[in-house]
Amino acid sequence: MPDNLTADSAEPKAHKAGVVALIGKPNVGKSTLLNHLVGQKVSIVSNKPQTTRRRVLGIATAIDYQIAFIDTPGIHEPHTRLGRAMVEQARTALSDVDLMMYVTDISRMPNEEDKEIARLLKPFIARNSEEGTWNSELGERNPKAPKAESAAKAKAKKAKVPAESKSVPNSELRAPNSEFPLLLCLNKMDILRADQVVEHVEAYCKLLGTEDYMLTSATKGSNVDKLLEMILKYMPEGPSMYAEDEFTDQSSRFMSAELVREKILQATRQEIPHATAVLVEDWEVKDDLVHIRATIFVEKTSQRAILIGKHGEFLKRIGTQARLEIETLIGNRVYLELFVKVRLDWRMDPRVLQELEYSE
């Protein structure tokens, strides 16, 4: 019997399609979770906060559903143009979705940042108008609010690819008639002490106003399948938005640059991870070999020296690690050339941010 038929009725399951925004603080495991849900690496990961710098789309496709997950930069208080661009990416992700999924580190109690994010999300969360409380019913919307099209249907109509911060007032965050269900993904359960489970879960449910949650460990894959089942309950019926073999809307050039940056993030500390950006300057295909020339930007001469290393050994190691992953990504042999340049205060330069695809 085909997978999309039920044993009882032998009738095809209704196909579901929708859009889910992953929201949360930096370094709570959103990107790791996204990669696991999609089954492909679409977002780089490291233990450094603010690894994700722009919204990343990952597409999970099966016989009876297609879900577009939007991984947003961690919501934080921005201090640079880059930070503000990252916050704007997260804000924009809330404008056209079928479900908001708040991802948090359940091993820690909610802090002031969590409270601020809850305030930010409050205008978007579907409420129960009779009880005056935030609605935790699966997929149910405010009955008195105008019925909006599902994000999936809206995107299918447009026939094009779908495309965080303390000080942003709610009035600027609210989109007309946009109220969405909220699901809590309480991540990093593997480092949560048994005696803390009840207290921590209750604290987050109370803060976000919902009882719909799933404890997960994205790094180990624990309960991610159960989380997906919960997500599907929120998804509306509809056709797929993307081709079956698509798993992201990012270009190979951008993803290659991100893989280089990932290796730098994983191998460095202090100010270097935040002061580093990577731009693919040239991409040339010759037979089965792809020649990639990329520039690593830093803000200080001392940072450049660290990235190059003694006799260029550090840069060579980073390049080798990134090249192997790029070859897996594009299915070709790769010759990767890396150069390190100092560009003072690049995080404050709107032209550079646009060139790096961190802002529109």
C-alpha cells in the first residue's frame, strides 16, 4: 500500500503545505534543528552566538507534505548595521507564515531576553477571543480576526520563491491581520537536569502563553520526529510550493562562502568570529572542476595575521575543511583559493552588507 494511503479508508491523505518561522535567541540550536528537519545542511552551525546572519530557507518535502522552514537570525539588541540587518531579517520572517516556532534552550530558565522576545511576539500570536487568553489549540485562529490566506497558498499564488531587538516597538512589528499559532520547541533537553524539567517547562509555557510544546535535542535528533508531527497538525492543505528536489533558496556561491565562515567560527574565539565575513569573488567551472576564489574580510590587521597563521597553516586548514564540504554540496571537485583582507568597520558599511547578501 502506498505511503500516502491510510489502512482504514485506503483514501489518499490530503497534501499539506505551509511556512514555519523559527524564532529565538542566538545560540539556542535553531540552525541545527533546521538541518535535521530538512535532512540537508542548509544553515551553518557553531557554538558562537549570532552564527546565522540572514534568513535561511530550508524545504522539507515528503509524499503528503511540504514545509518551508525559515531560520531567522537570533533576536538580540543590535549594536552595528549588521546587527540591525539581522534583526530586520527576523522581523520580516513573521510577516507571512502559517506557524511560529519559538526555539529556546530549556536547560536555562527564561531571562530578560526571553521576556523581551515574548513581548515582541505577542501581537502575532493567535488568541482565544472568548477567554482573552493566548490560544494553544492546534491550528486554531482568532475567530473574530479576518480569515487570511495560508502563507503557502499566498506564495503559490505569487508563483515565486519566498523570499530581532529590544528596542523595536510592537507597532512596527505588527503586520495587518497576521495572527499565527505558536509552538514551543524546548531544545537542548539532553543537558536539562531531571529535577528542573517541570519548573523550566512551566516557566516557558507561562511566558509564551501556550501549552503546545516539545522537548528536543537537535544535536542528537531526539524527539525531532515528534516535533514534525506536531508541526504538521498546524499546516493547511495545499499544493507544494517548490520542486521536489529543492531544499533551499540559497545560491551555491552564498552557501560556499558560509561553509568557509563556519570553519572559521568553529576554530576561532573572542572577537574574530563576529568580525569575519566571506565573499565569493569568482566561480569558474572547467570540466568537472570548480575554481572558487573567496575573500575573508576582517576588521583589524591582527585578526588577519591570526587567520593566516604561521606559514599560512591556519588558512590552509580552514580551506581544506571547507573545500570538502563544498564538494559534497555541489557534487564537483573544487579548487578553493582563500585570501584575507582588512576592511575597517565593514559591519557598519551598508554597501558591504549588501555585497555580502546580509541586507537588501
